Amino acid sequence: MNRVTRITVAAIVAMWTLVTIFTSTRVHAQASNGPHFERYGEVELRALAPQAAGERGGRRLKEFQHPHPAAFRRHKDLANQQRVTPLRSAPSSAPPSPFSTVAIDGAGFDGMSLVDGGAIPPDTQVAVGPGHIFEAVNDHVRIWSRQTNPPSVIYDNGLGAFFAVDFFTYLISDPRVRYDAASGRWFVSVVTLGFDSLFQSIGSWRLAVSKTSDPTGTYTLYVASFNDAFPDFPSLGFNDDKLALTGDAFTISTQQFLGSEFLVLRKSDLIAGANAPAQQFFAPPQAVESIQVAESLSSTSTLYMAAVSTGNPTSTLQMWSINGLPGPGGGLAVTTAALPMQTTLVTPADAAQAGSATLIATNDARLLNVVYRNGSLWMAGNTGCVPAGDNALRSCLHFVQVSTATATVGQEITFGESGEYYYYPAVEIDASDNLVTVFNRSSISEFASVYTSAHNVTDGAGTLQTPILVKLGLAAYDPSPNPPRWGDYSGAAADPFDGNASVWIAGEYTRSDGGADWGTWIARVSAGATCASPGIPTGVIATSGDTTVSVSWTAVAGATRYSVRRSLVSGGPYTTIATQVSSPPYTDTGLTNGTPYYYVVSASNGCGESLGSLEVTGTPRAGSSGLSINWRGPWVASTSYALNDAVSFGGSSYIATGASTGAEPDVSPGSWNLLAQAGATGPTGPQGPTGNTGATGAQGLQGPAGPVGATGATGPQGTAGAQGPAGPAGATGSIGPMGLPGPAGPANSQVWNTFLAGALSNVFTAGRLTPDRDLSITRIQVGLGTAPLGCSTNAVIRISDGTPAGTKTLTLTAAANDSGPLAVNYSAGAPILVGVSIRALGCATRPQNANVLVQYKGR
């Protein structure tokens, strides 16, 4: 069962016993078509006290509840035994494209870890807005401000506090988080298990809807509950006017699978904070289990969902199209289609990893997320495949593109590589319709690491670009005695700040202390779009007139047109009143005097539309003759100004009386008139009452040490104890042979992965790479085991082609394992030796190994 335990095992047993004793009707009054979805409160995140590390609980396991447990176990056992013959339908994979256009913006930064989330696995999710990055895992959330570099944490708390759950809710799990740029709202969902006041067992969908685009502000909280049932493996998605939640329905008392179900809600009601949003429930069983709702990244009146069967190998994709609106004055029209695929999906093999015989769980072939943009659905999941040049079943990636106009599969990508395991992909589509994906990779010579790749619209059908390393795994993963659960998904979110030209990704990796300690890594990547949407308009001002408001702004570079939106309520929702404005200003006419109007402006070009500007307000008044002002921001000497251009200078604002360049406003009356003068500073008001004492600040830096005191007299030596017998010396194990690296492929950006044995000396154990063309080494990372207590372990890496200019030596550690950007150039045909020497300082220990990844690209 997909859930997070928040109480002790003994308490859980007691509660599950109660579940089998009590029976009841539905907890909430039921509509004729399903559970009642209703508002149960509000929460303001910034007002919540942060959760202390000691309050976050210990390690918790989230079980994997499967709709067809016997079939899944049988197929998984066959896959793990590498018996390909019984799985004749297992597809072959295509080799990677011999290039990559993916660019990573900086190194990225650490997200949350097991210490923060406390659950295995994390169910990693990420969403981004104009000013924030939002990560959710089991069972914690963290929000960063993106105005600093690196982003700074401004909110950190548990999911229980976020959703204001009470004492009777004992499980909270499977977070999903999305930012809807169209409405400027954040949507966060979870599933919970608990009891009512009579200890009747209930499972619930919970949804939080922000009131503004600030994710640290106030959210409206909603819940829909089921008696003795819960909606496992939930999904959250939306389009222009609807939002849907899905789940696999299981009974709580017997854990019997009832079928898949979904709930459709009117999005405008959610945004308005309605007590009972218009809704329609579709009870189990639906055609296929584990339904995923599409996140719509472009305008569409149709809400799409998709799923594949997880019980047996399948080559059928089920698609739902939902039109209309639920509730009074509406009605939903739901159509389904079974689409044939060329690939037969099978259960993947669990993933091997370096330094451990433990296999990482890869689950089944269900879809993990679905995205819609510009007439296409893209979706991702795992499958089993036999990579080219391999003879064993591996865990591979599978992507499907569907044309919504024709309801047909346009292309499929099945991706794997010989000896490698790929799993838990997430997809997102950028503004240029390129697919961007994040996923995990591991093998017998690589710890579980985070990678990214892309399929651009100009790439050949069915191809995926060469994977690019995002974050190297640092140790073997083994959460014993718990099963090695991983995933259950990764996160990806298009960036509204640059008009979706880039994508933020979040993936799970193993941290340096190994064991059960997973971490997440967050980074921004680009698929190499050839154009980008314009920036957000700035310098927006509203000038009121008689039944008019004139809105002006600073022209945006690259914009070909502007849209103006208006609302009678601050914060929207806004109505578009103009879409083809070629240049500022825009005058809104026919307004009611004395009524405040709120405006935002966006910029557009052939690549897309920006987000809306900061809101401005104007109140038309009778007899007002407001100036038509073009606000240009601070005065710049080199800028050419025209009539009615307005600037700020020296604390005051000025308006141009004609064209000028270089004329300072305060000394050029022929070019500028004073528009608004900075007022004098008023007298200091009386001192207010003393506020409450703030929290104690962080401890300051330790001062310098005082002088050393005089040495005391030496005491008498104690009696020497008898020496114990020496134990027999253990035999020294031999170091296994180093595998030969494969030849360098023709990729423009590739990773050479070698597992090298180190020694406690200056002797280097080296791997050899002979390039067939000129190349540049751009980054080196090392996976290094943690040294015994009291010791420190370094890996000295040396790259050399035998010449002084071509020799590079650097020292990496388990904690600082990344060289950062490099530019070490080599010529074709000259052998390059990459060597490693493991140094253990402060103790004597056995030789260790190092997993060295060298990233390089052609010149």
C-alpha cells in the first residue's frame, strides 16, 4: 500500500485491529455519484512554526500495493532471473542518438533527504513558479526563493502541518504538486488514512489550492473521504477549466483491489475557494488501473487521462477525453479509446548497482506521468527490454507520443543500454515542443544516479539523445531490513519564468553514507530551444481619466505584441481585453467612474507568451484628464526619450516635453517637467510599544583560544597491564581485475564510467581511453566509500596523455566529489590515462575502490 506510517508499529497494529471491528456508512454525506468533495479549512504556510528535525520521526516504509499482486510477483521473478525466453514479447531498445543538445544550468542543488522526508521511497515531486521552487516528498515539503543563487529555503515543514490533519489521521502519502501558470495557482494533493471520532476507518483524497501565486501564502483545503477504502497511487492534473484526481481503490480492512476511480472538479470553483466545488465522481472499476491525469501546458477545453494495464504484458494504451463541466449548468462528456502500440510493455528487471548485491526495485510498467501541449500527449514509464548488444532483460525507459486530434500513437521511444538499468522517468514538454526527461541509471559499476535527456522535435522518430549525468550516486543503496523501494517517480516542471523554454527536474540518488539514506537533486535544464518567449513586462503604470484608464509599460525585447488583462478584484482572475497591442500604451474605455480596475500585461512572440506583469490599478473619475504617460524606469544618459516618456531621477519623477538624449531631468527644463517631487522627510513619530522578544539568534563564531596554562606535574606511572594474546591476522583479499572501458562513441557529450581499484600509496590504478577525435574533458565525479571513524579518505585523480600540458591532477572526497566545470583538451589518437589513488589519512585501512565518471565532449 502506498502510504507513510506516522506512528509506531505497535500503534498501527492496534489501529488495524480496530479497522476489522468497526463498520459504518460513508463518513461524509454522499452525492448520488460518489464521495462528497468539500472545503474543510485554510492554512497560511508562512504562519506555521517550522518543524524541528527531532519532530520528523524515524525511517518509514511505504509498501508497494499492486492491483494484480500474484501476476506482478510472477513477472518480476522471471525478469530478475534474466529469463528472456518466457518474456518473448520483451522489446529491443533503440541506441541513443549520437549527440545531445541538453544543457544544465549550473550544478543544481540538494533537495530533501531521508532525514527530512523520513519515508522510503520519497515519491519525488517538483513544481516551479515565477519566484519559487516547490519540492514535495513523503512526507515533507520545502520551498525555495529563486531570487538568490543558490536558491534559499523560505519554507520547510511536514505534509501533516501543510494539510492541517488531526490526531485521527495516521498515514499521509503520495504528494503531487503542480503550478498552473494560466491561473497563477499552486495545487498540492495527497492521500491519507485515518479514523473518524467513532474509530471508523476512512481513506481520503486531500487537495490544497493556493489563493495567490505565492506558494508560502494561504491555501484552501479540500477533502473527499471513503469508508473502508482509500485511493492509492493518486494522480493530479488539469486543463483550462477542470481538475481531476485519480486513484487505485483498495479496501482498508482486507486490502482488496476494487478498481481505478477518478473525480473531476470545476477549476474555477477551486480557485474561488468554494465550499462545495462542482464535481462528478467516476466509481471503480474503470477500464484500466493506475490512471494518470495530464498536466496541460497549453490551452485546451479537453482534459486528458491515460493508463496501461499492469496485470500482464500489454500493447494497448487507454486514453480518456473529458469535455464539458461538472455540476449545475454543465455536464461531462467522457470518451475512451484503446490505442494500439508497437511496443509490448513487460515488467522490468530490478536494477543492479555498484558495490552491493541488493537490487533496486523498479516496480512495473505503469505510466508515471502525462503532459499535454499543442495537440500532443507525452507520457513515460518503465518497461523491460533487451538492449542492443545485450542478451539479458534490463529495466528500460518507455515514452509514448499521442496525437489528440486523431487519437493515435504518433511515436514511441524504448531506451536502454547494454549492462545498464534505467528507471523512474518523468517527462515535461518545453515551449518549443521538445521532450525533456529525468530518470535514474545504475549498473554493477555505477551507484544509482540522476540523468537527463531529451527528444527534440527535429530528432528522428523513436530516438532519445545521449543521457547526461546530473548527479552521481555516492554509495550503494540498502535499506535493510526493509525492501529496497525506490521512486515511485521523479519530478519535472516547465519554467514559467522564461516562458517554458527551460525545465526544472528532480531525481533521487544515494548519498555518501549509503544504507537507506536517499537524497534528491534539483537542477534546471534546457533542450536547446532555438527561440524563447519574451520576458515579463516591467514599468507598468495605470493613468486614470474620465471613464478611461491608460495602461503603459516598458517595451520588452523580442516581443511582437502584448495582451492586457483586467479584473474587478485584486489578484484576479483576469479577463483578456486586448491581445494584439503592438506597443504601449493601451487605453481601456467605457469604464465606470469611481470603480477600481486591476490590470496585468503580458508579452508574446512566435515562441510563446510571458507571464503577466505586476498588477496595477486605476480608478477612472469624472473630469479627470490624466496624461498619457510611457514609464521608462530610472533615467539613463545614453537612452533616447520621446514626448510623454516618464522616468525616475534623484528620488523624483519627470515627464519628457520632447525628444532628448543625455539631458538630466533636474537641470534640463527644456526637455523635462517635474511630474512628482520627492517630499521632505516628516517628523519622527512617537516610539511605539516594545515588541515581543524575538527568537534567539544563531550562535556566533567561536572566539580565539585563550593562553595555554602552565603544565602540571607529571603523575606517577600506573602499573602496566598484562598484554593480551594477539589474534590471527586475516588474509588480505585480492583486488579484482579492472574492466576495460568501451571505445568512445561519436557522441558530442558523453560520460566514461570506470570502476577503479585504489591503493594506500602514490601508485595510480589507471583506465585507458583512446579518443578517435579531438575532445575536451568537462567534469569529473567520483563515488567514494566513507572512511572508518577518525579517518578521512581522498581520491587523487590524475588525467594525462604523457605530456606536462596534458596532465591534470585533482583531489576529490566523499563529501566534495565533483570537480566542477573543467576544460582539459586532448587530441585524437593520443591515449588518455585516468588514474586514481585512494589515500586514507589518520588510520590504516584496506584498499578501497572508486567509481570514476569522466564527462567529455568533442571539439
